[in-house]
Amino acid sequence: MRLVGFVISGSLVAYGLATLALVLLQRHRENSPTSPASGRLAHLVSTSPRTRRLTVAGLAGGIGVWAVTGWPLAMVGVPLAAIGLPTLLSTSAAKTQIARLEAMAEWTRSLSGVLTVGLGLEQALAATLRSTPEAIAPELNRLVARLQSRWRTEDALRAFAEDLDDATGDLIAANLILAARRRGAGLAAVLASLAESVETDVRARRQVEADRAKPRTTARWVTIISVAVLGVLAFSGDYVTPYATPIGQVILAVLLAAYIALLVRLRAMATGKPLPRFLQMGARP
């Protein structure tokens, strides 16, 4: 019981100290210019709230584990694990990409419908602004703002493609650029066909992502079980005592680095390579 109480007290104290350090760093960053070195340190504060919470919790856990076990490696390993493992085992990047593709397909179909009522291209782009899916709303807002600022339509569409930064976005923008040059009929039908093609791509990617999620789920559970078992063994018995020596710390660091390398390899295998883009901002066919 004393050991448990010591661990909890040490972790709470470490959590408070880490939180205080981040708050002081935030205030210093807001009230004074920073050097390049301090700017890199303060970059932690500018990350997402979730990352900041994980960082603080990792620092607190690392200090607590170090205070109980005497392992210097815990000061580095626990914060890195708290920040890195959720990223390595997450699927948010793939889901975000699929959501953006789905938004492009929905917007393209909406633009096709607007063009059938006889509006010009620039007016039709502005008319779709209110119903734009949230995933690509910032990019379309910038496109309409550029057109309203008297940009050439082709230049604004090329900048739109750069904002989307996606091969499918290049395909959509290229069709719109050709329509802006020729000003002929038939764009609505082309966009409707393109939207259907993108929707087919989205369905295929969802199926592929469902298959890729299986090994990630397995890796996630193996990692959780491994961390739980090591945590129990670290505080109950002499199983991990050899790791407290300097050589043991080096061996433990190598084993943990190898495990992380396997997770990185698994994530790389489960992450598809994006299709190469073909539309460049400064290029002119």
C-alpha cells in the first residue's frame, strides 16, 4: 500500500510540475520574442490540446516510474510512448483522406447540378459555397475569395488544386480549367461522371482500409497487453530487476527501440502511397 501511495503521490506531483512548466512556457512565448532554440521548445505548446495532454501525462508518468524504479530510461521512454503510440496505432490519417475524397465527390456533384441551371463557372463556384462539405470548406472559401479578388480563373483553380494537394483534386481542377478556357457546354455532365468515379474510388478505399484495420487492431491489443504486463511486473517481484543496471537499461532501450521500429514498419505497410499529382501551380500546358 505504501508503494502504491508513493507512486500515486509522485505521479500527481510530477503532473503538476509538468503542467506548471508548460503554462509558464506558454506565457513566455506569448509575451516575449523567442530564439530559435526556445522557439523549437515552445513548439510543443502550439500543438493540439490532445498532444499537450499526452505530453504532460507522459512526463508525469515518466517521473513517477523513475522515482519508484530508479530507471533513468523512464524519463524519456514514457513520454515518447505516451505521444508516439497513439499516433502509430491510430487510423485518423486514412479516415481523414477518405473523408476528403468523399467531400470532393459530393461537392463535384453539387457543382454539376448548379451548372445545369445556366450559371457561369465563377458564379456556380460561389453558389456551392453554402453547401460545401466541411472537409474541403477552407479550400473552397479561398478559391471563391480569389475569384472575387479578380484573380484569373485558371490561376485561382490552380491555387485551389495546390490547397487540396491531392491527385483527385488535380483531376477536378483540371476539368474546371479546361472549362474556363473553352467556355463550352457539357461541363455539368463531365463533372457528374467525375463525381461518380470518385465515389467508386471512395468505396474501394473504404474496403481496403477495413482490411488494413485488422493488423492495426491486433498490434494495438498486443501493445496494450505488453504494457500492462510490464507495468505489473515492474511493481510486483524481481522479474525486471536486471533491467535496473546500466547494462540492463541499454538492453531495455534496444528492445523498446526494436518494438517501436516494428510498429513503424507495420504503419508503413498499412498506409497506402498517395497517387502522384500532375497539376502544378506554375506550369502551363
